[in-house]
Amino acid sequence: MRPSPGRKLAINRLRQRRGLDKAAIDRFLARRDAPIVEGLRCTFLWRGEADEVRVRHRVVGLPDPLQLRRVGDTDLWYVAIELPENSRVEYQFELVLAGETISFVNDPLNPRVAHSPMGSSSVCYGSGYRVPDWTQPDPEARPGELVDMPIRSLALRRTTTVTVYLPARFRRTVSYPLLIVHDGGDYLRYAAAKTVLDNLIHRLDMAEVVAAFIRPGNRLVEYANSAAHARFVAAELVPALEAELPLAGTARSRCLMGSSFGGIASMSTAVRYPEMFGSLLLESTSFVFTDIGDDHGGGPAFDPVVTFVNRYRARPTRLADRIFMSCGVYEPLSVGNRSMVSTLQSAGMELRYVEARDGHNWENWRDRLQEGLSWIFPGPQKFVYE
């Protein structure tokens, strides 16, 4: 809802009231959701005694932290920012109380919370943003099945459990395309991947697929351009799945998917096995590189990633037929992802790149799945396996 032209923000109208007391603030908060979104303006609120209150976030372009101001002599604090339409922002509070700093506090006035392997964060929805309905359970959609499959990997020197998704109407007489998902447990837990697959297949937005959700050991090692990981995926996982399940078994029918370091794992596997995978789905990939010098700013864990991306940028090769890429405009990786579009296209691959007003998080990646999966595996009668 946009404020009427010339109408002051709700927080400013409150500040101008005389005799502002606890009851008035109680009524103010009871009538509004927090944060307060009024058109392109967003007001973060904190209520409680403190010496300082700050909003912590990871939005490129905004000061971090955002300092809140106290409303008069009350215990209500606020800061207002501009928030473009369709934005989605994850945030927390940081408090200074009696000289002690208390960080990573979720917003007690806001029930919206997003989860990740790092914990939870409060979420602000900008004007126009809606949680896609296909990310929510649909009683009309027949559920697929998740089956755990242990695989002994010589390449990784360990046994790994792969969670396999079988579509609701799975039949042994049908040949299915294969989607391999890096950080599979996190996609299932934090990006509603099973619900998304159930809904998109039910709505005929995408073809019926078998999906293999794989989990890393040491993620920062196995996903950072690891030859062992690539060998596991291409030489052990794919043959094991194709021996056990009715898969089409062609490059066109195989897709590698991942986000952040998982995007690097997908791409580096395709570099080593360029004839094996027809498609890549890359979300907020950690495209960190250096054009001058060697100071990439990512820390030691990124060293092998930078070496890999630098080498590929210098000599781009064809990895697949098609690549779907997405990134949030509020994350630092947006610059690197944009720069890779022309690099990948120069190798003769069809590429679709989309951006969202979101950050480096699981619900951003969830919200891009419909567009990516329906393009790579379009609905019945449209997808060709050969």
C-alpha cells in the first residue's frame, strides 16, 4: 500500500503526537505489521530498553549496520529506508545494553522467519513481494517419494547417502531425466525442494524427473573445484543411478544444480566431463575472480575457486547446451555473476540469467526454481531427452 501523496510515514506521525505514552505505542504497534512497509519506504522497529539499536543485514548498497533512533523518551526505536518493490530482505538486530553488545537477535515484532544452516533470520517483504504459491503444500498435488540410497565412493573415500526423489506417478516403464542437486539436504530443508517438484510436476510446468539430492562431506573442499567430487558425480553417482532407475541416460536428460559453492561444484564437474551434462542450473554461484593482482577478498577457502574461475574466464569452453543462472541484486556476488554471462555465452551455450531483489539465501534460491526448472525441463510434450 502506497502512502497518499504528501502523507507522512506512520512513524513520523507518531513522533509528532503529544503526550506519547506506553498505551499510545501499544495501539500503534497493534494496528501495524512490523516492519512497516508504506510504498517504497520501510520502517524497522524495535521496542525495549537499550543504549543503541542497530539493524544488521547483507544488502549491498545499504550501510551496515543501520542505526535506529529512539522515539522521544519512549522505549520505541526506528529507522526508515527506501525499499524497492518486490524486495525481500533478511535481517536481525544488534543491541547495546549496559555496555554489552548483543548480536543476531530476531525481530520480536515480526513473525516472518527464514531458516538456513546458520540459524534463523527475520524477513521483511517489500511492497509487491509474495511467497510463490507453488512453494507451499498443495493438497491437489500428488506427492512424490524420497528414498535414501547409500553409495560407496572410492573417489571421496567414504560412503555417502543420496536422497532420491521419485515423481508421484513413477513407473519402471518410463525413462526419466535426472536432476542432480548439490547441497541436497539444504535444498530439501530450507528451499522446500520436494514441495516445489511436486507442485511444478502436478501443474505441468515441468517434466517428471528423478532428482538426486547429494550432500557434501567438507563442503569448502569438495565443492571448490575438486577433481574427486567431479569423479564421484560423473563416474560413480550417475552410473549407479542409471543402473538402479529407469533414466534416459543422455546428456540432454541430465542437469547439475547448485547454489553458491554448489554452483562452482556443478560447473567444475561439467568442465571435467563436458559431454555428460546437457544443462546447468546455477544460483548465486561463487564466481569470485581476479583480473589484477591476487587479492580476491574471499579468504583462503576461495583460493581454489578463484583459480578455477580465472582459468575458465581466460579460456571459456562449452560445458552444456543450456545454463540457467540467477542471483540476488542485494548480494556481493551479483557483480561476478553478471560478468560471467557474456563469458559463458562466448562458448556457444544458450543462457538465461535472472536477477531478483533478494540476497544470498535459501528462499531466494527457492523462489527462482520455477523459472529455472520449467526452462530446463519444460512440461510434458515439450522436453526432448535425446
